[in-house]
Amino acid sequence: MIIFRYLGRELLSVTFAVCVILLMVLVSGRFVKYLANALSGEMDPEVIFAVIGYRIPGFLELTLPLAFFLAVLLTFGRLYVENEMSVLKACGISERKLLAYTMSIAACLALVVGALSLYVTPLGVDKAETIFTVQEQKSELDRVTAKKFYSLRGDKGVTWVGSVSEDRQLESVFMSATQAATDSSEGSLIVVIADRGTQNTAEDSGERYLILEQGYRVEGIPGRFDYQITHFDEYGTKLAPPEELSEDTVTDAMPTQLLMRSSEIEHRVALQWRFSIPIMMLVVTLMAIPLSRIDPRSGRFGRILPAVLLYFAYLVSLNALRGAIEDGSLPLSVSLLPVHLIFTGLALVLLFAEQILASIRGLLKPSSRELKS
């Protein structure tokens, strides 16, 4: 029990450290993406941290297997380098017992990953998609705050307002938009300046318009003097419609119970993927233990790179098979199970490589009678 607590403390501490580092990398990358969307006016800056918070279970689902895989490599590598493994074997702690200890810890983490994959992550994705839906239903003007420039959708221009009232009445409105070039005319720049602005929605079509009052509209090609200046009492411009959500994101947000009852190929493959993550946790742990056997003189990081490449080959194979089934290149009956079986077999070969090589040498070694004859 002392050895189990010692090994568990070492594995979990390294797993926690590696997981935090990987999580920070993923969160920072997603934060930069959402921040760019906020700067382009596609989402409110206030919802960025809420969306990232709902996405964290999905990040943990992917980082925990890799973190524990690296923890096993680093921890067992240190035991070999510092000759602690030799001391453990001399005290009667065999590698099989260490394997049992490690796999028991991996099974507990696999349950955590399974809970994340099957229940927590879809719930978080659903909450995040609800926020995205609300953001996509907003127009450019709904995100506007006073005295800041905002990009229009599609990078067609920018807008600026001096003040915004509680009922979204705009004061001192500035808009600059570009008009695409055609075969008969060059692209022009349109600048609109108005005292007031309001947003109206058409009752029949639901299309949204910006109605500006008391202002000027200037249109022309930059660098030329043949521009047009128009004074208006009321000027209307159509706002871009909201975007639709992609089907893949909706599938990721579906509860596991609905995926189980669905007969669609995409849903069945998504269900298999959710079960594959905890299975992968156990398989990569089984691979990490033999990969951590190193010569004390070679250092504890000697096999990290090939082990990580093997891990990503496992993950890429699962993704490739999932994509092939979703595209219809392979039938649904193939499933993701063959990839797990292949890498499980590889893990068993690595685990019992010494015994297999010893058996092969015994078969190839000539017997004493053959030598005498």
C-alpha cells in the first residue's frame, strides 16, 4: 500500500502539472480566436470567458489522456534512471504489480474522462452554442458601444457612434463601407454621417434596417474628385442577416441519450467517439509502461518523442477512421473498434517483448543433441 500511495502521488502530481500546461495552451489559443471575433464585432467581449468556461470540460477530455500518458513515461523513466526500479524489484515489487497499480489509477481517470465525454462536455458545448446563437441573432448595432469603432460583418466597413441610449437610440453616427467593384464600375467608398440612428425590423420579412436621420452621404473613389454628396432627412440601409449554426457543432452538443436513440451515421459515429476517449486512456497507459523502460545512462527523456508520436498516431487514426465513416467511404459496421484493437495489440507486444524475444531465441537455439551430432 505504501508503494501504491507513492506511485499514485507521483503519477497524479505529474498528470496535474502536464494537464495544467496543456490546458493553458488550449485555452489561450481559443481565447485569441474569440478575442479576434470580438474585435471584428462578431461577439461581445463580455461573453468570452463564459464560453471558454463551458469549453473547458471538452479540453480536459482531450488533455487528461495525454497528460497521464506523459506522467507514466516521466515517472517510470525517473524510477529507471535513479535505479529505484531495481530497488523495487529487489524488494519483491514486480513490474506486473506496478502495472496493476498504474492501471487502477488509469481506470479511475478513465471514469472521469468518460463522465466528461458522455455528459459534461455535451452540456458545456450546448451552453456555449446557446451563447453563440444569441450573439448571431444580434446585429452589428446591438454590439455597438459609444465612442468605439466596430467592424461590419464580412469586413465591409466600420461604424462609430457618439452615444447610445438605453433604448438603443444612436447619436452622432458615423459609417464607412466599401462597395464591390463590377465590370462597369470601380469599387467606391461610402461614408455616412448622421445625427441620429435607430434599428427597425420589417414585419413581413423580419429583415433589419438601420434608419439614419439628418445627415450626409458621401460616395466616391479615393483619390478622385468626382464624388457625390447627398443630404438626407432619413436614410435606410439593410443590415446583414444572422448566420446559421453548423451541423457538426449541434452534434457535439447533443446529449448522449439522444445519440443512442438516433440511427443517423453521423450520430452513431459521434457516440462511438465519446466512448473511444476513455478506452484510449487505458490503451495509452498500457503502451506507456513498456515505453518507459530505459537504460539509466540514456536519461529519462530518451523515449518521450517516439512515445508522443505513437500517441498522436493513435489519435489521428481514430480521427481518420471517424471521418471516413462519416463521409461514407467506410460502412458504419466498421466502427472505431479496429483502431483500439490494433494499438492494444501493439501495447501487449511492447509489454511482453522480452518474453517474446526469449521464446524466439529458445526456438532458434539448437539443442544439445543437435550440437553433439
